[in-house]
Amino acid sequence: MAYPFFAMLFRMKYIHRWALMRNTLSENLSEHAMETAAITHALAVIRNKRFGGKVNAERAALIGLYHDSTEIITGDLPTPIKYRNEDLKNSYKQMESEAGKRMLSMLPEELREEYTSLFEPTEEDKELWVLCKAADKLTAYIKCLEEEKMGNREFDHAGRSTLATLQAMDLPELTVFMEEYLPAFTLTLDELNQGE
């Protein structure tokens, strides 16, 4: 029997984000997942090294990698629609849950347990999901900065709104990342390479 889980997972590259916005460079879900995984890992490492945390940074990266994989089935519903009201938000959460179950059903029985917590968050991973949510928002803000850098004003409101959300999270590791790493995202390639 052929199990379709990984073939479906690799279709993340066909799901385009920011569909209602005029983009200077399109972004797909696969790219977003990698960026979110990298930043989730970084936030976990910063928490452990600077704030005495004891979270599993590698597990955090894995959660970041899979965090939006149900969108292979549901598609990427624009944020203004997804969170428009409580009914829509709850309906979308139910759709995500069903999509997660569908994805898990594409694995052989003996592997499902290993992947279930990537689709159905557990209490043990609660801190990691908070870091993933912060990383997810941070990648959205970085996208807004990149678009702004290219002269695209389409993302101005999204940038301000996302920044306010990030600041309200009040996570010290997020503050460190934003102070120490975020400014480099506005630099040119030559400016990034100046230290060499």
C-alpha cells in the first residue's frame, strides 16, 4: 500500500499565502513553514540561554515546520476572514482539526502516534506552541518589512497590526529577537556581507 502523507505534505509549495494582497514576491506555505521553524527554534534557544528556560528547541522547530500543514487541505484562509468573528474562528478551528485527522489517516497506524502531537497540541508542548505562534507572527511581520522595502504599500496596515500583536505577546525571547536580529532584514545583501 502507498501512504500519501509525505506526498501531501510536499504539496505545501502549491499553497500561496497573502492571496488577497498584491505581492512583489509570492510566498508559498512551504517557505513559510521553513522560516517559522527556524525562528521557533531560535526563540526556544534564546529562552534557554538567556532566560533560564528548559524547552526542547529541536521539538520547537518541528512544531514550527508542521504548524500550518493542515492548510494543504483547508487552503490559506485570509486572516481578516478567519478571525472576523467568534463563529468563523471556531468553524475554522474545527476545519483545521478535521484536516489534521485526515492528514494523520494518511500514515500507517504505527507511525501516527509520532505525528499526532504535531496536529493536535498537547499540554507538554504548550510553551512550544506559544513560541511557534510568536514565530508565525514574526514571519508575517518580516514579510511586511520585505514588501515595504520593495516600495509596496499594500502591506502597511498588516505590518502595523502585526507589530502591535507581537508587542502585546510580551515574550522576552521575542523582544531579544526583534531587537538583535530583526533590523538585519531591512539591509541589502552588500550591507549584510560588510562584516566579511
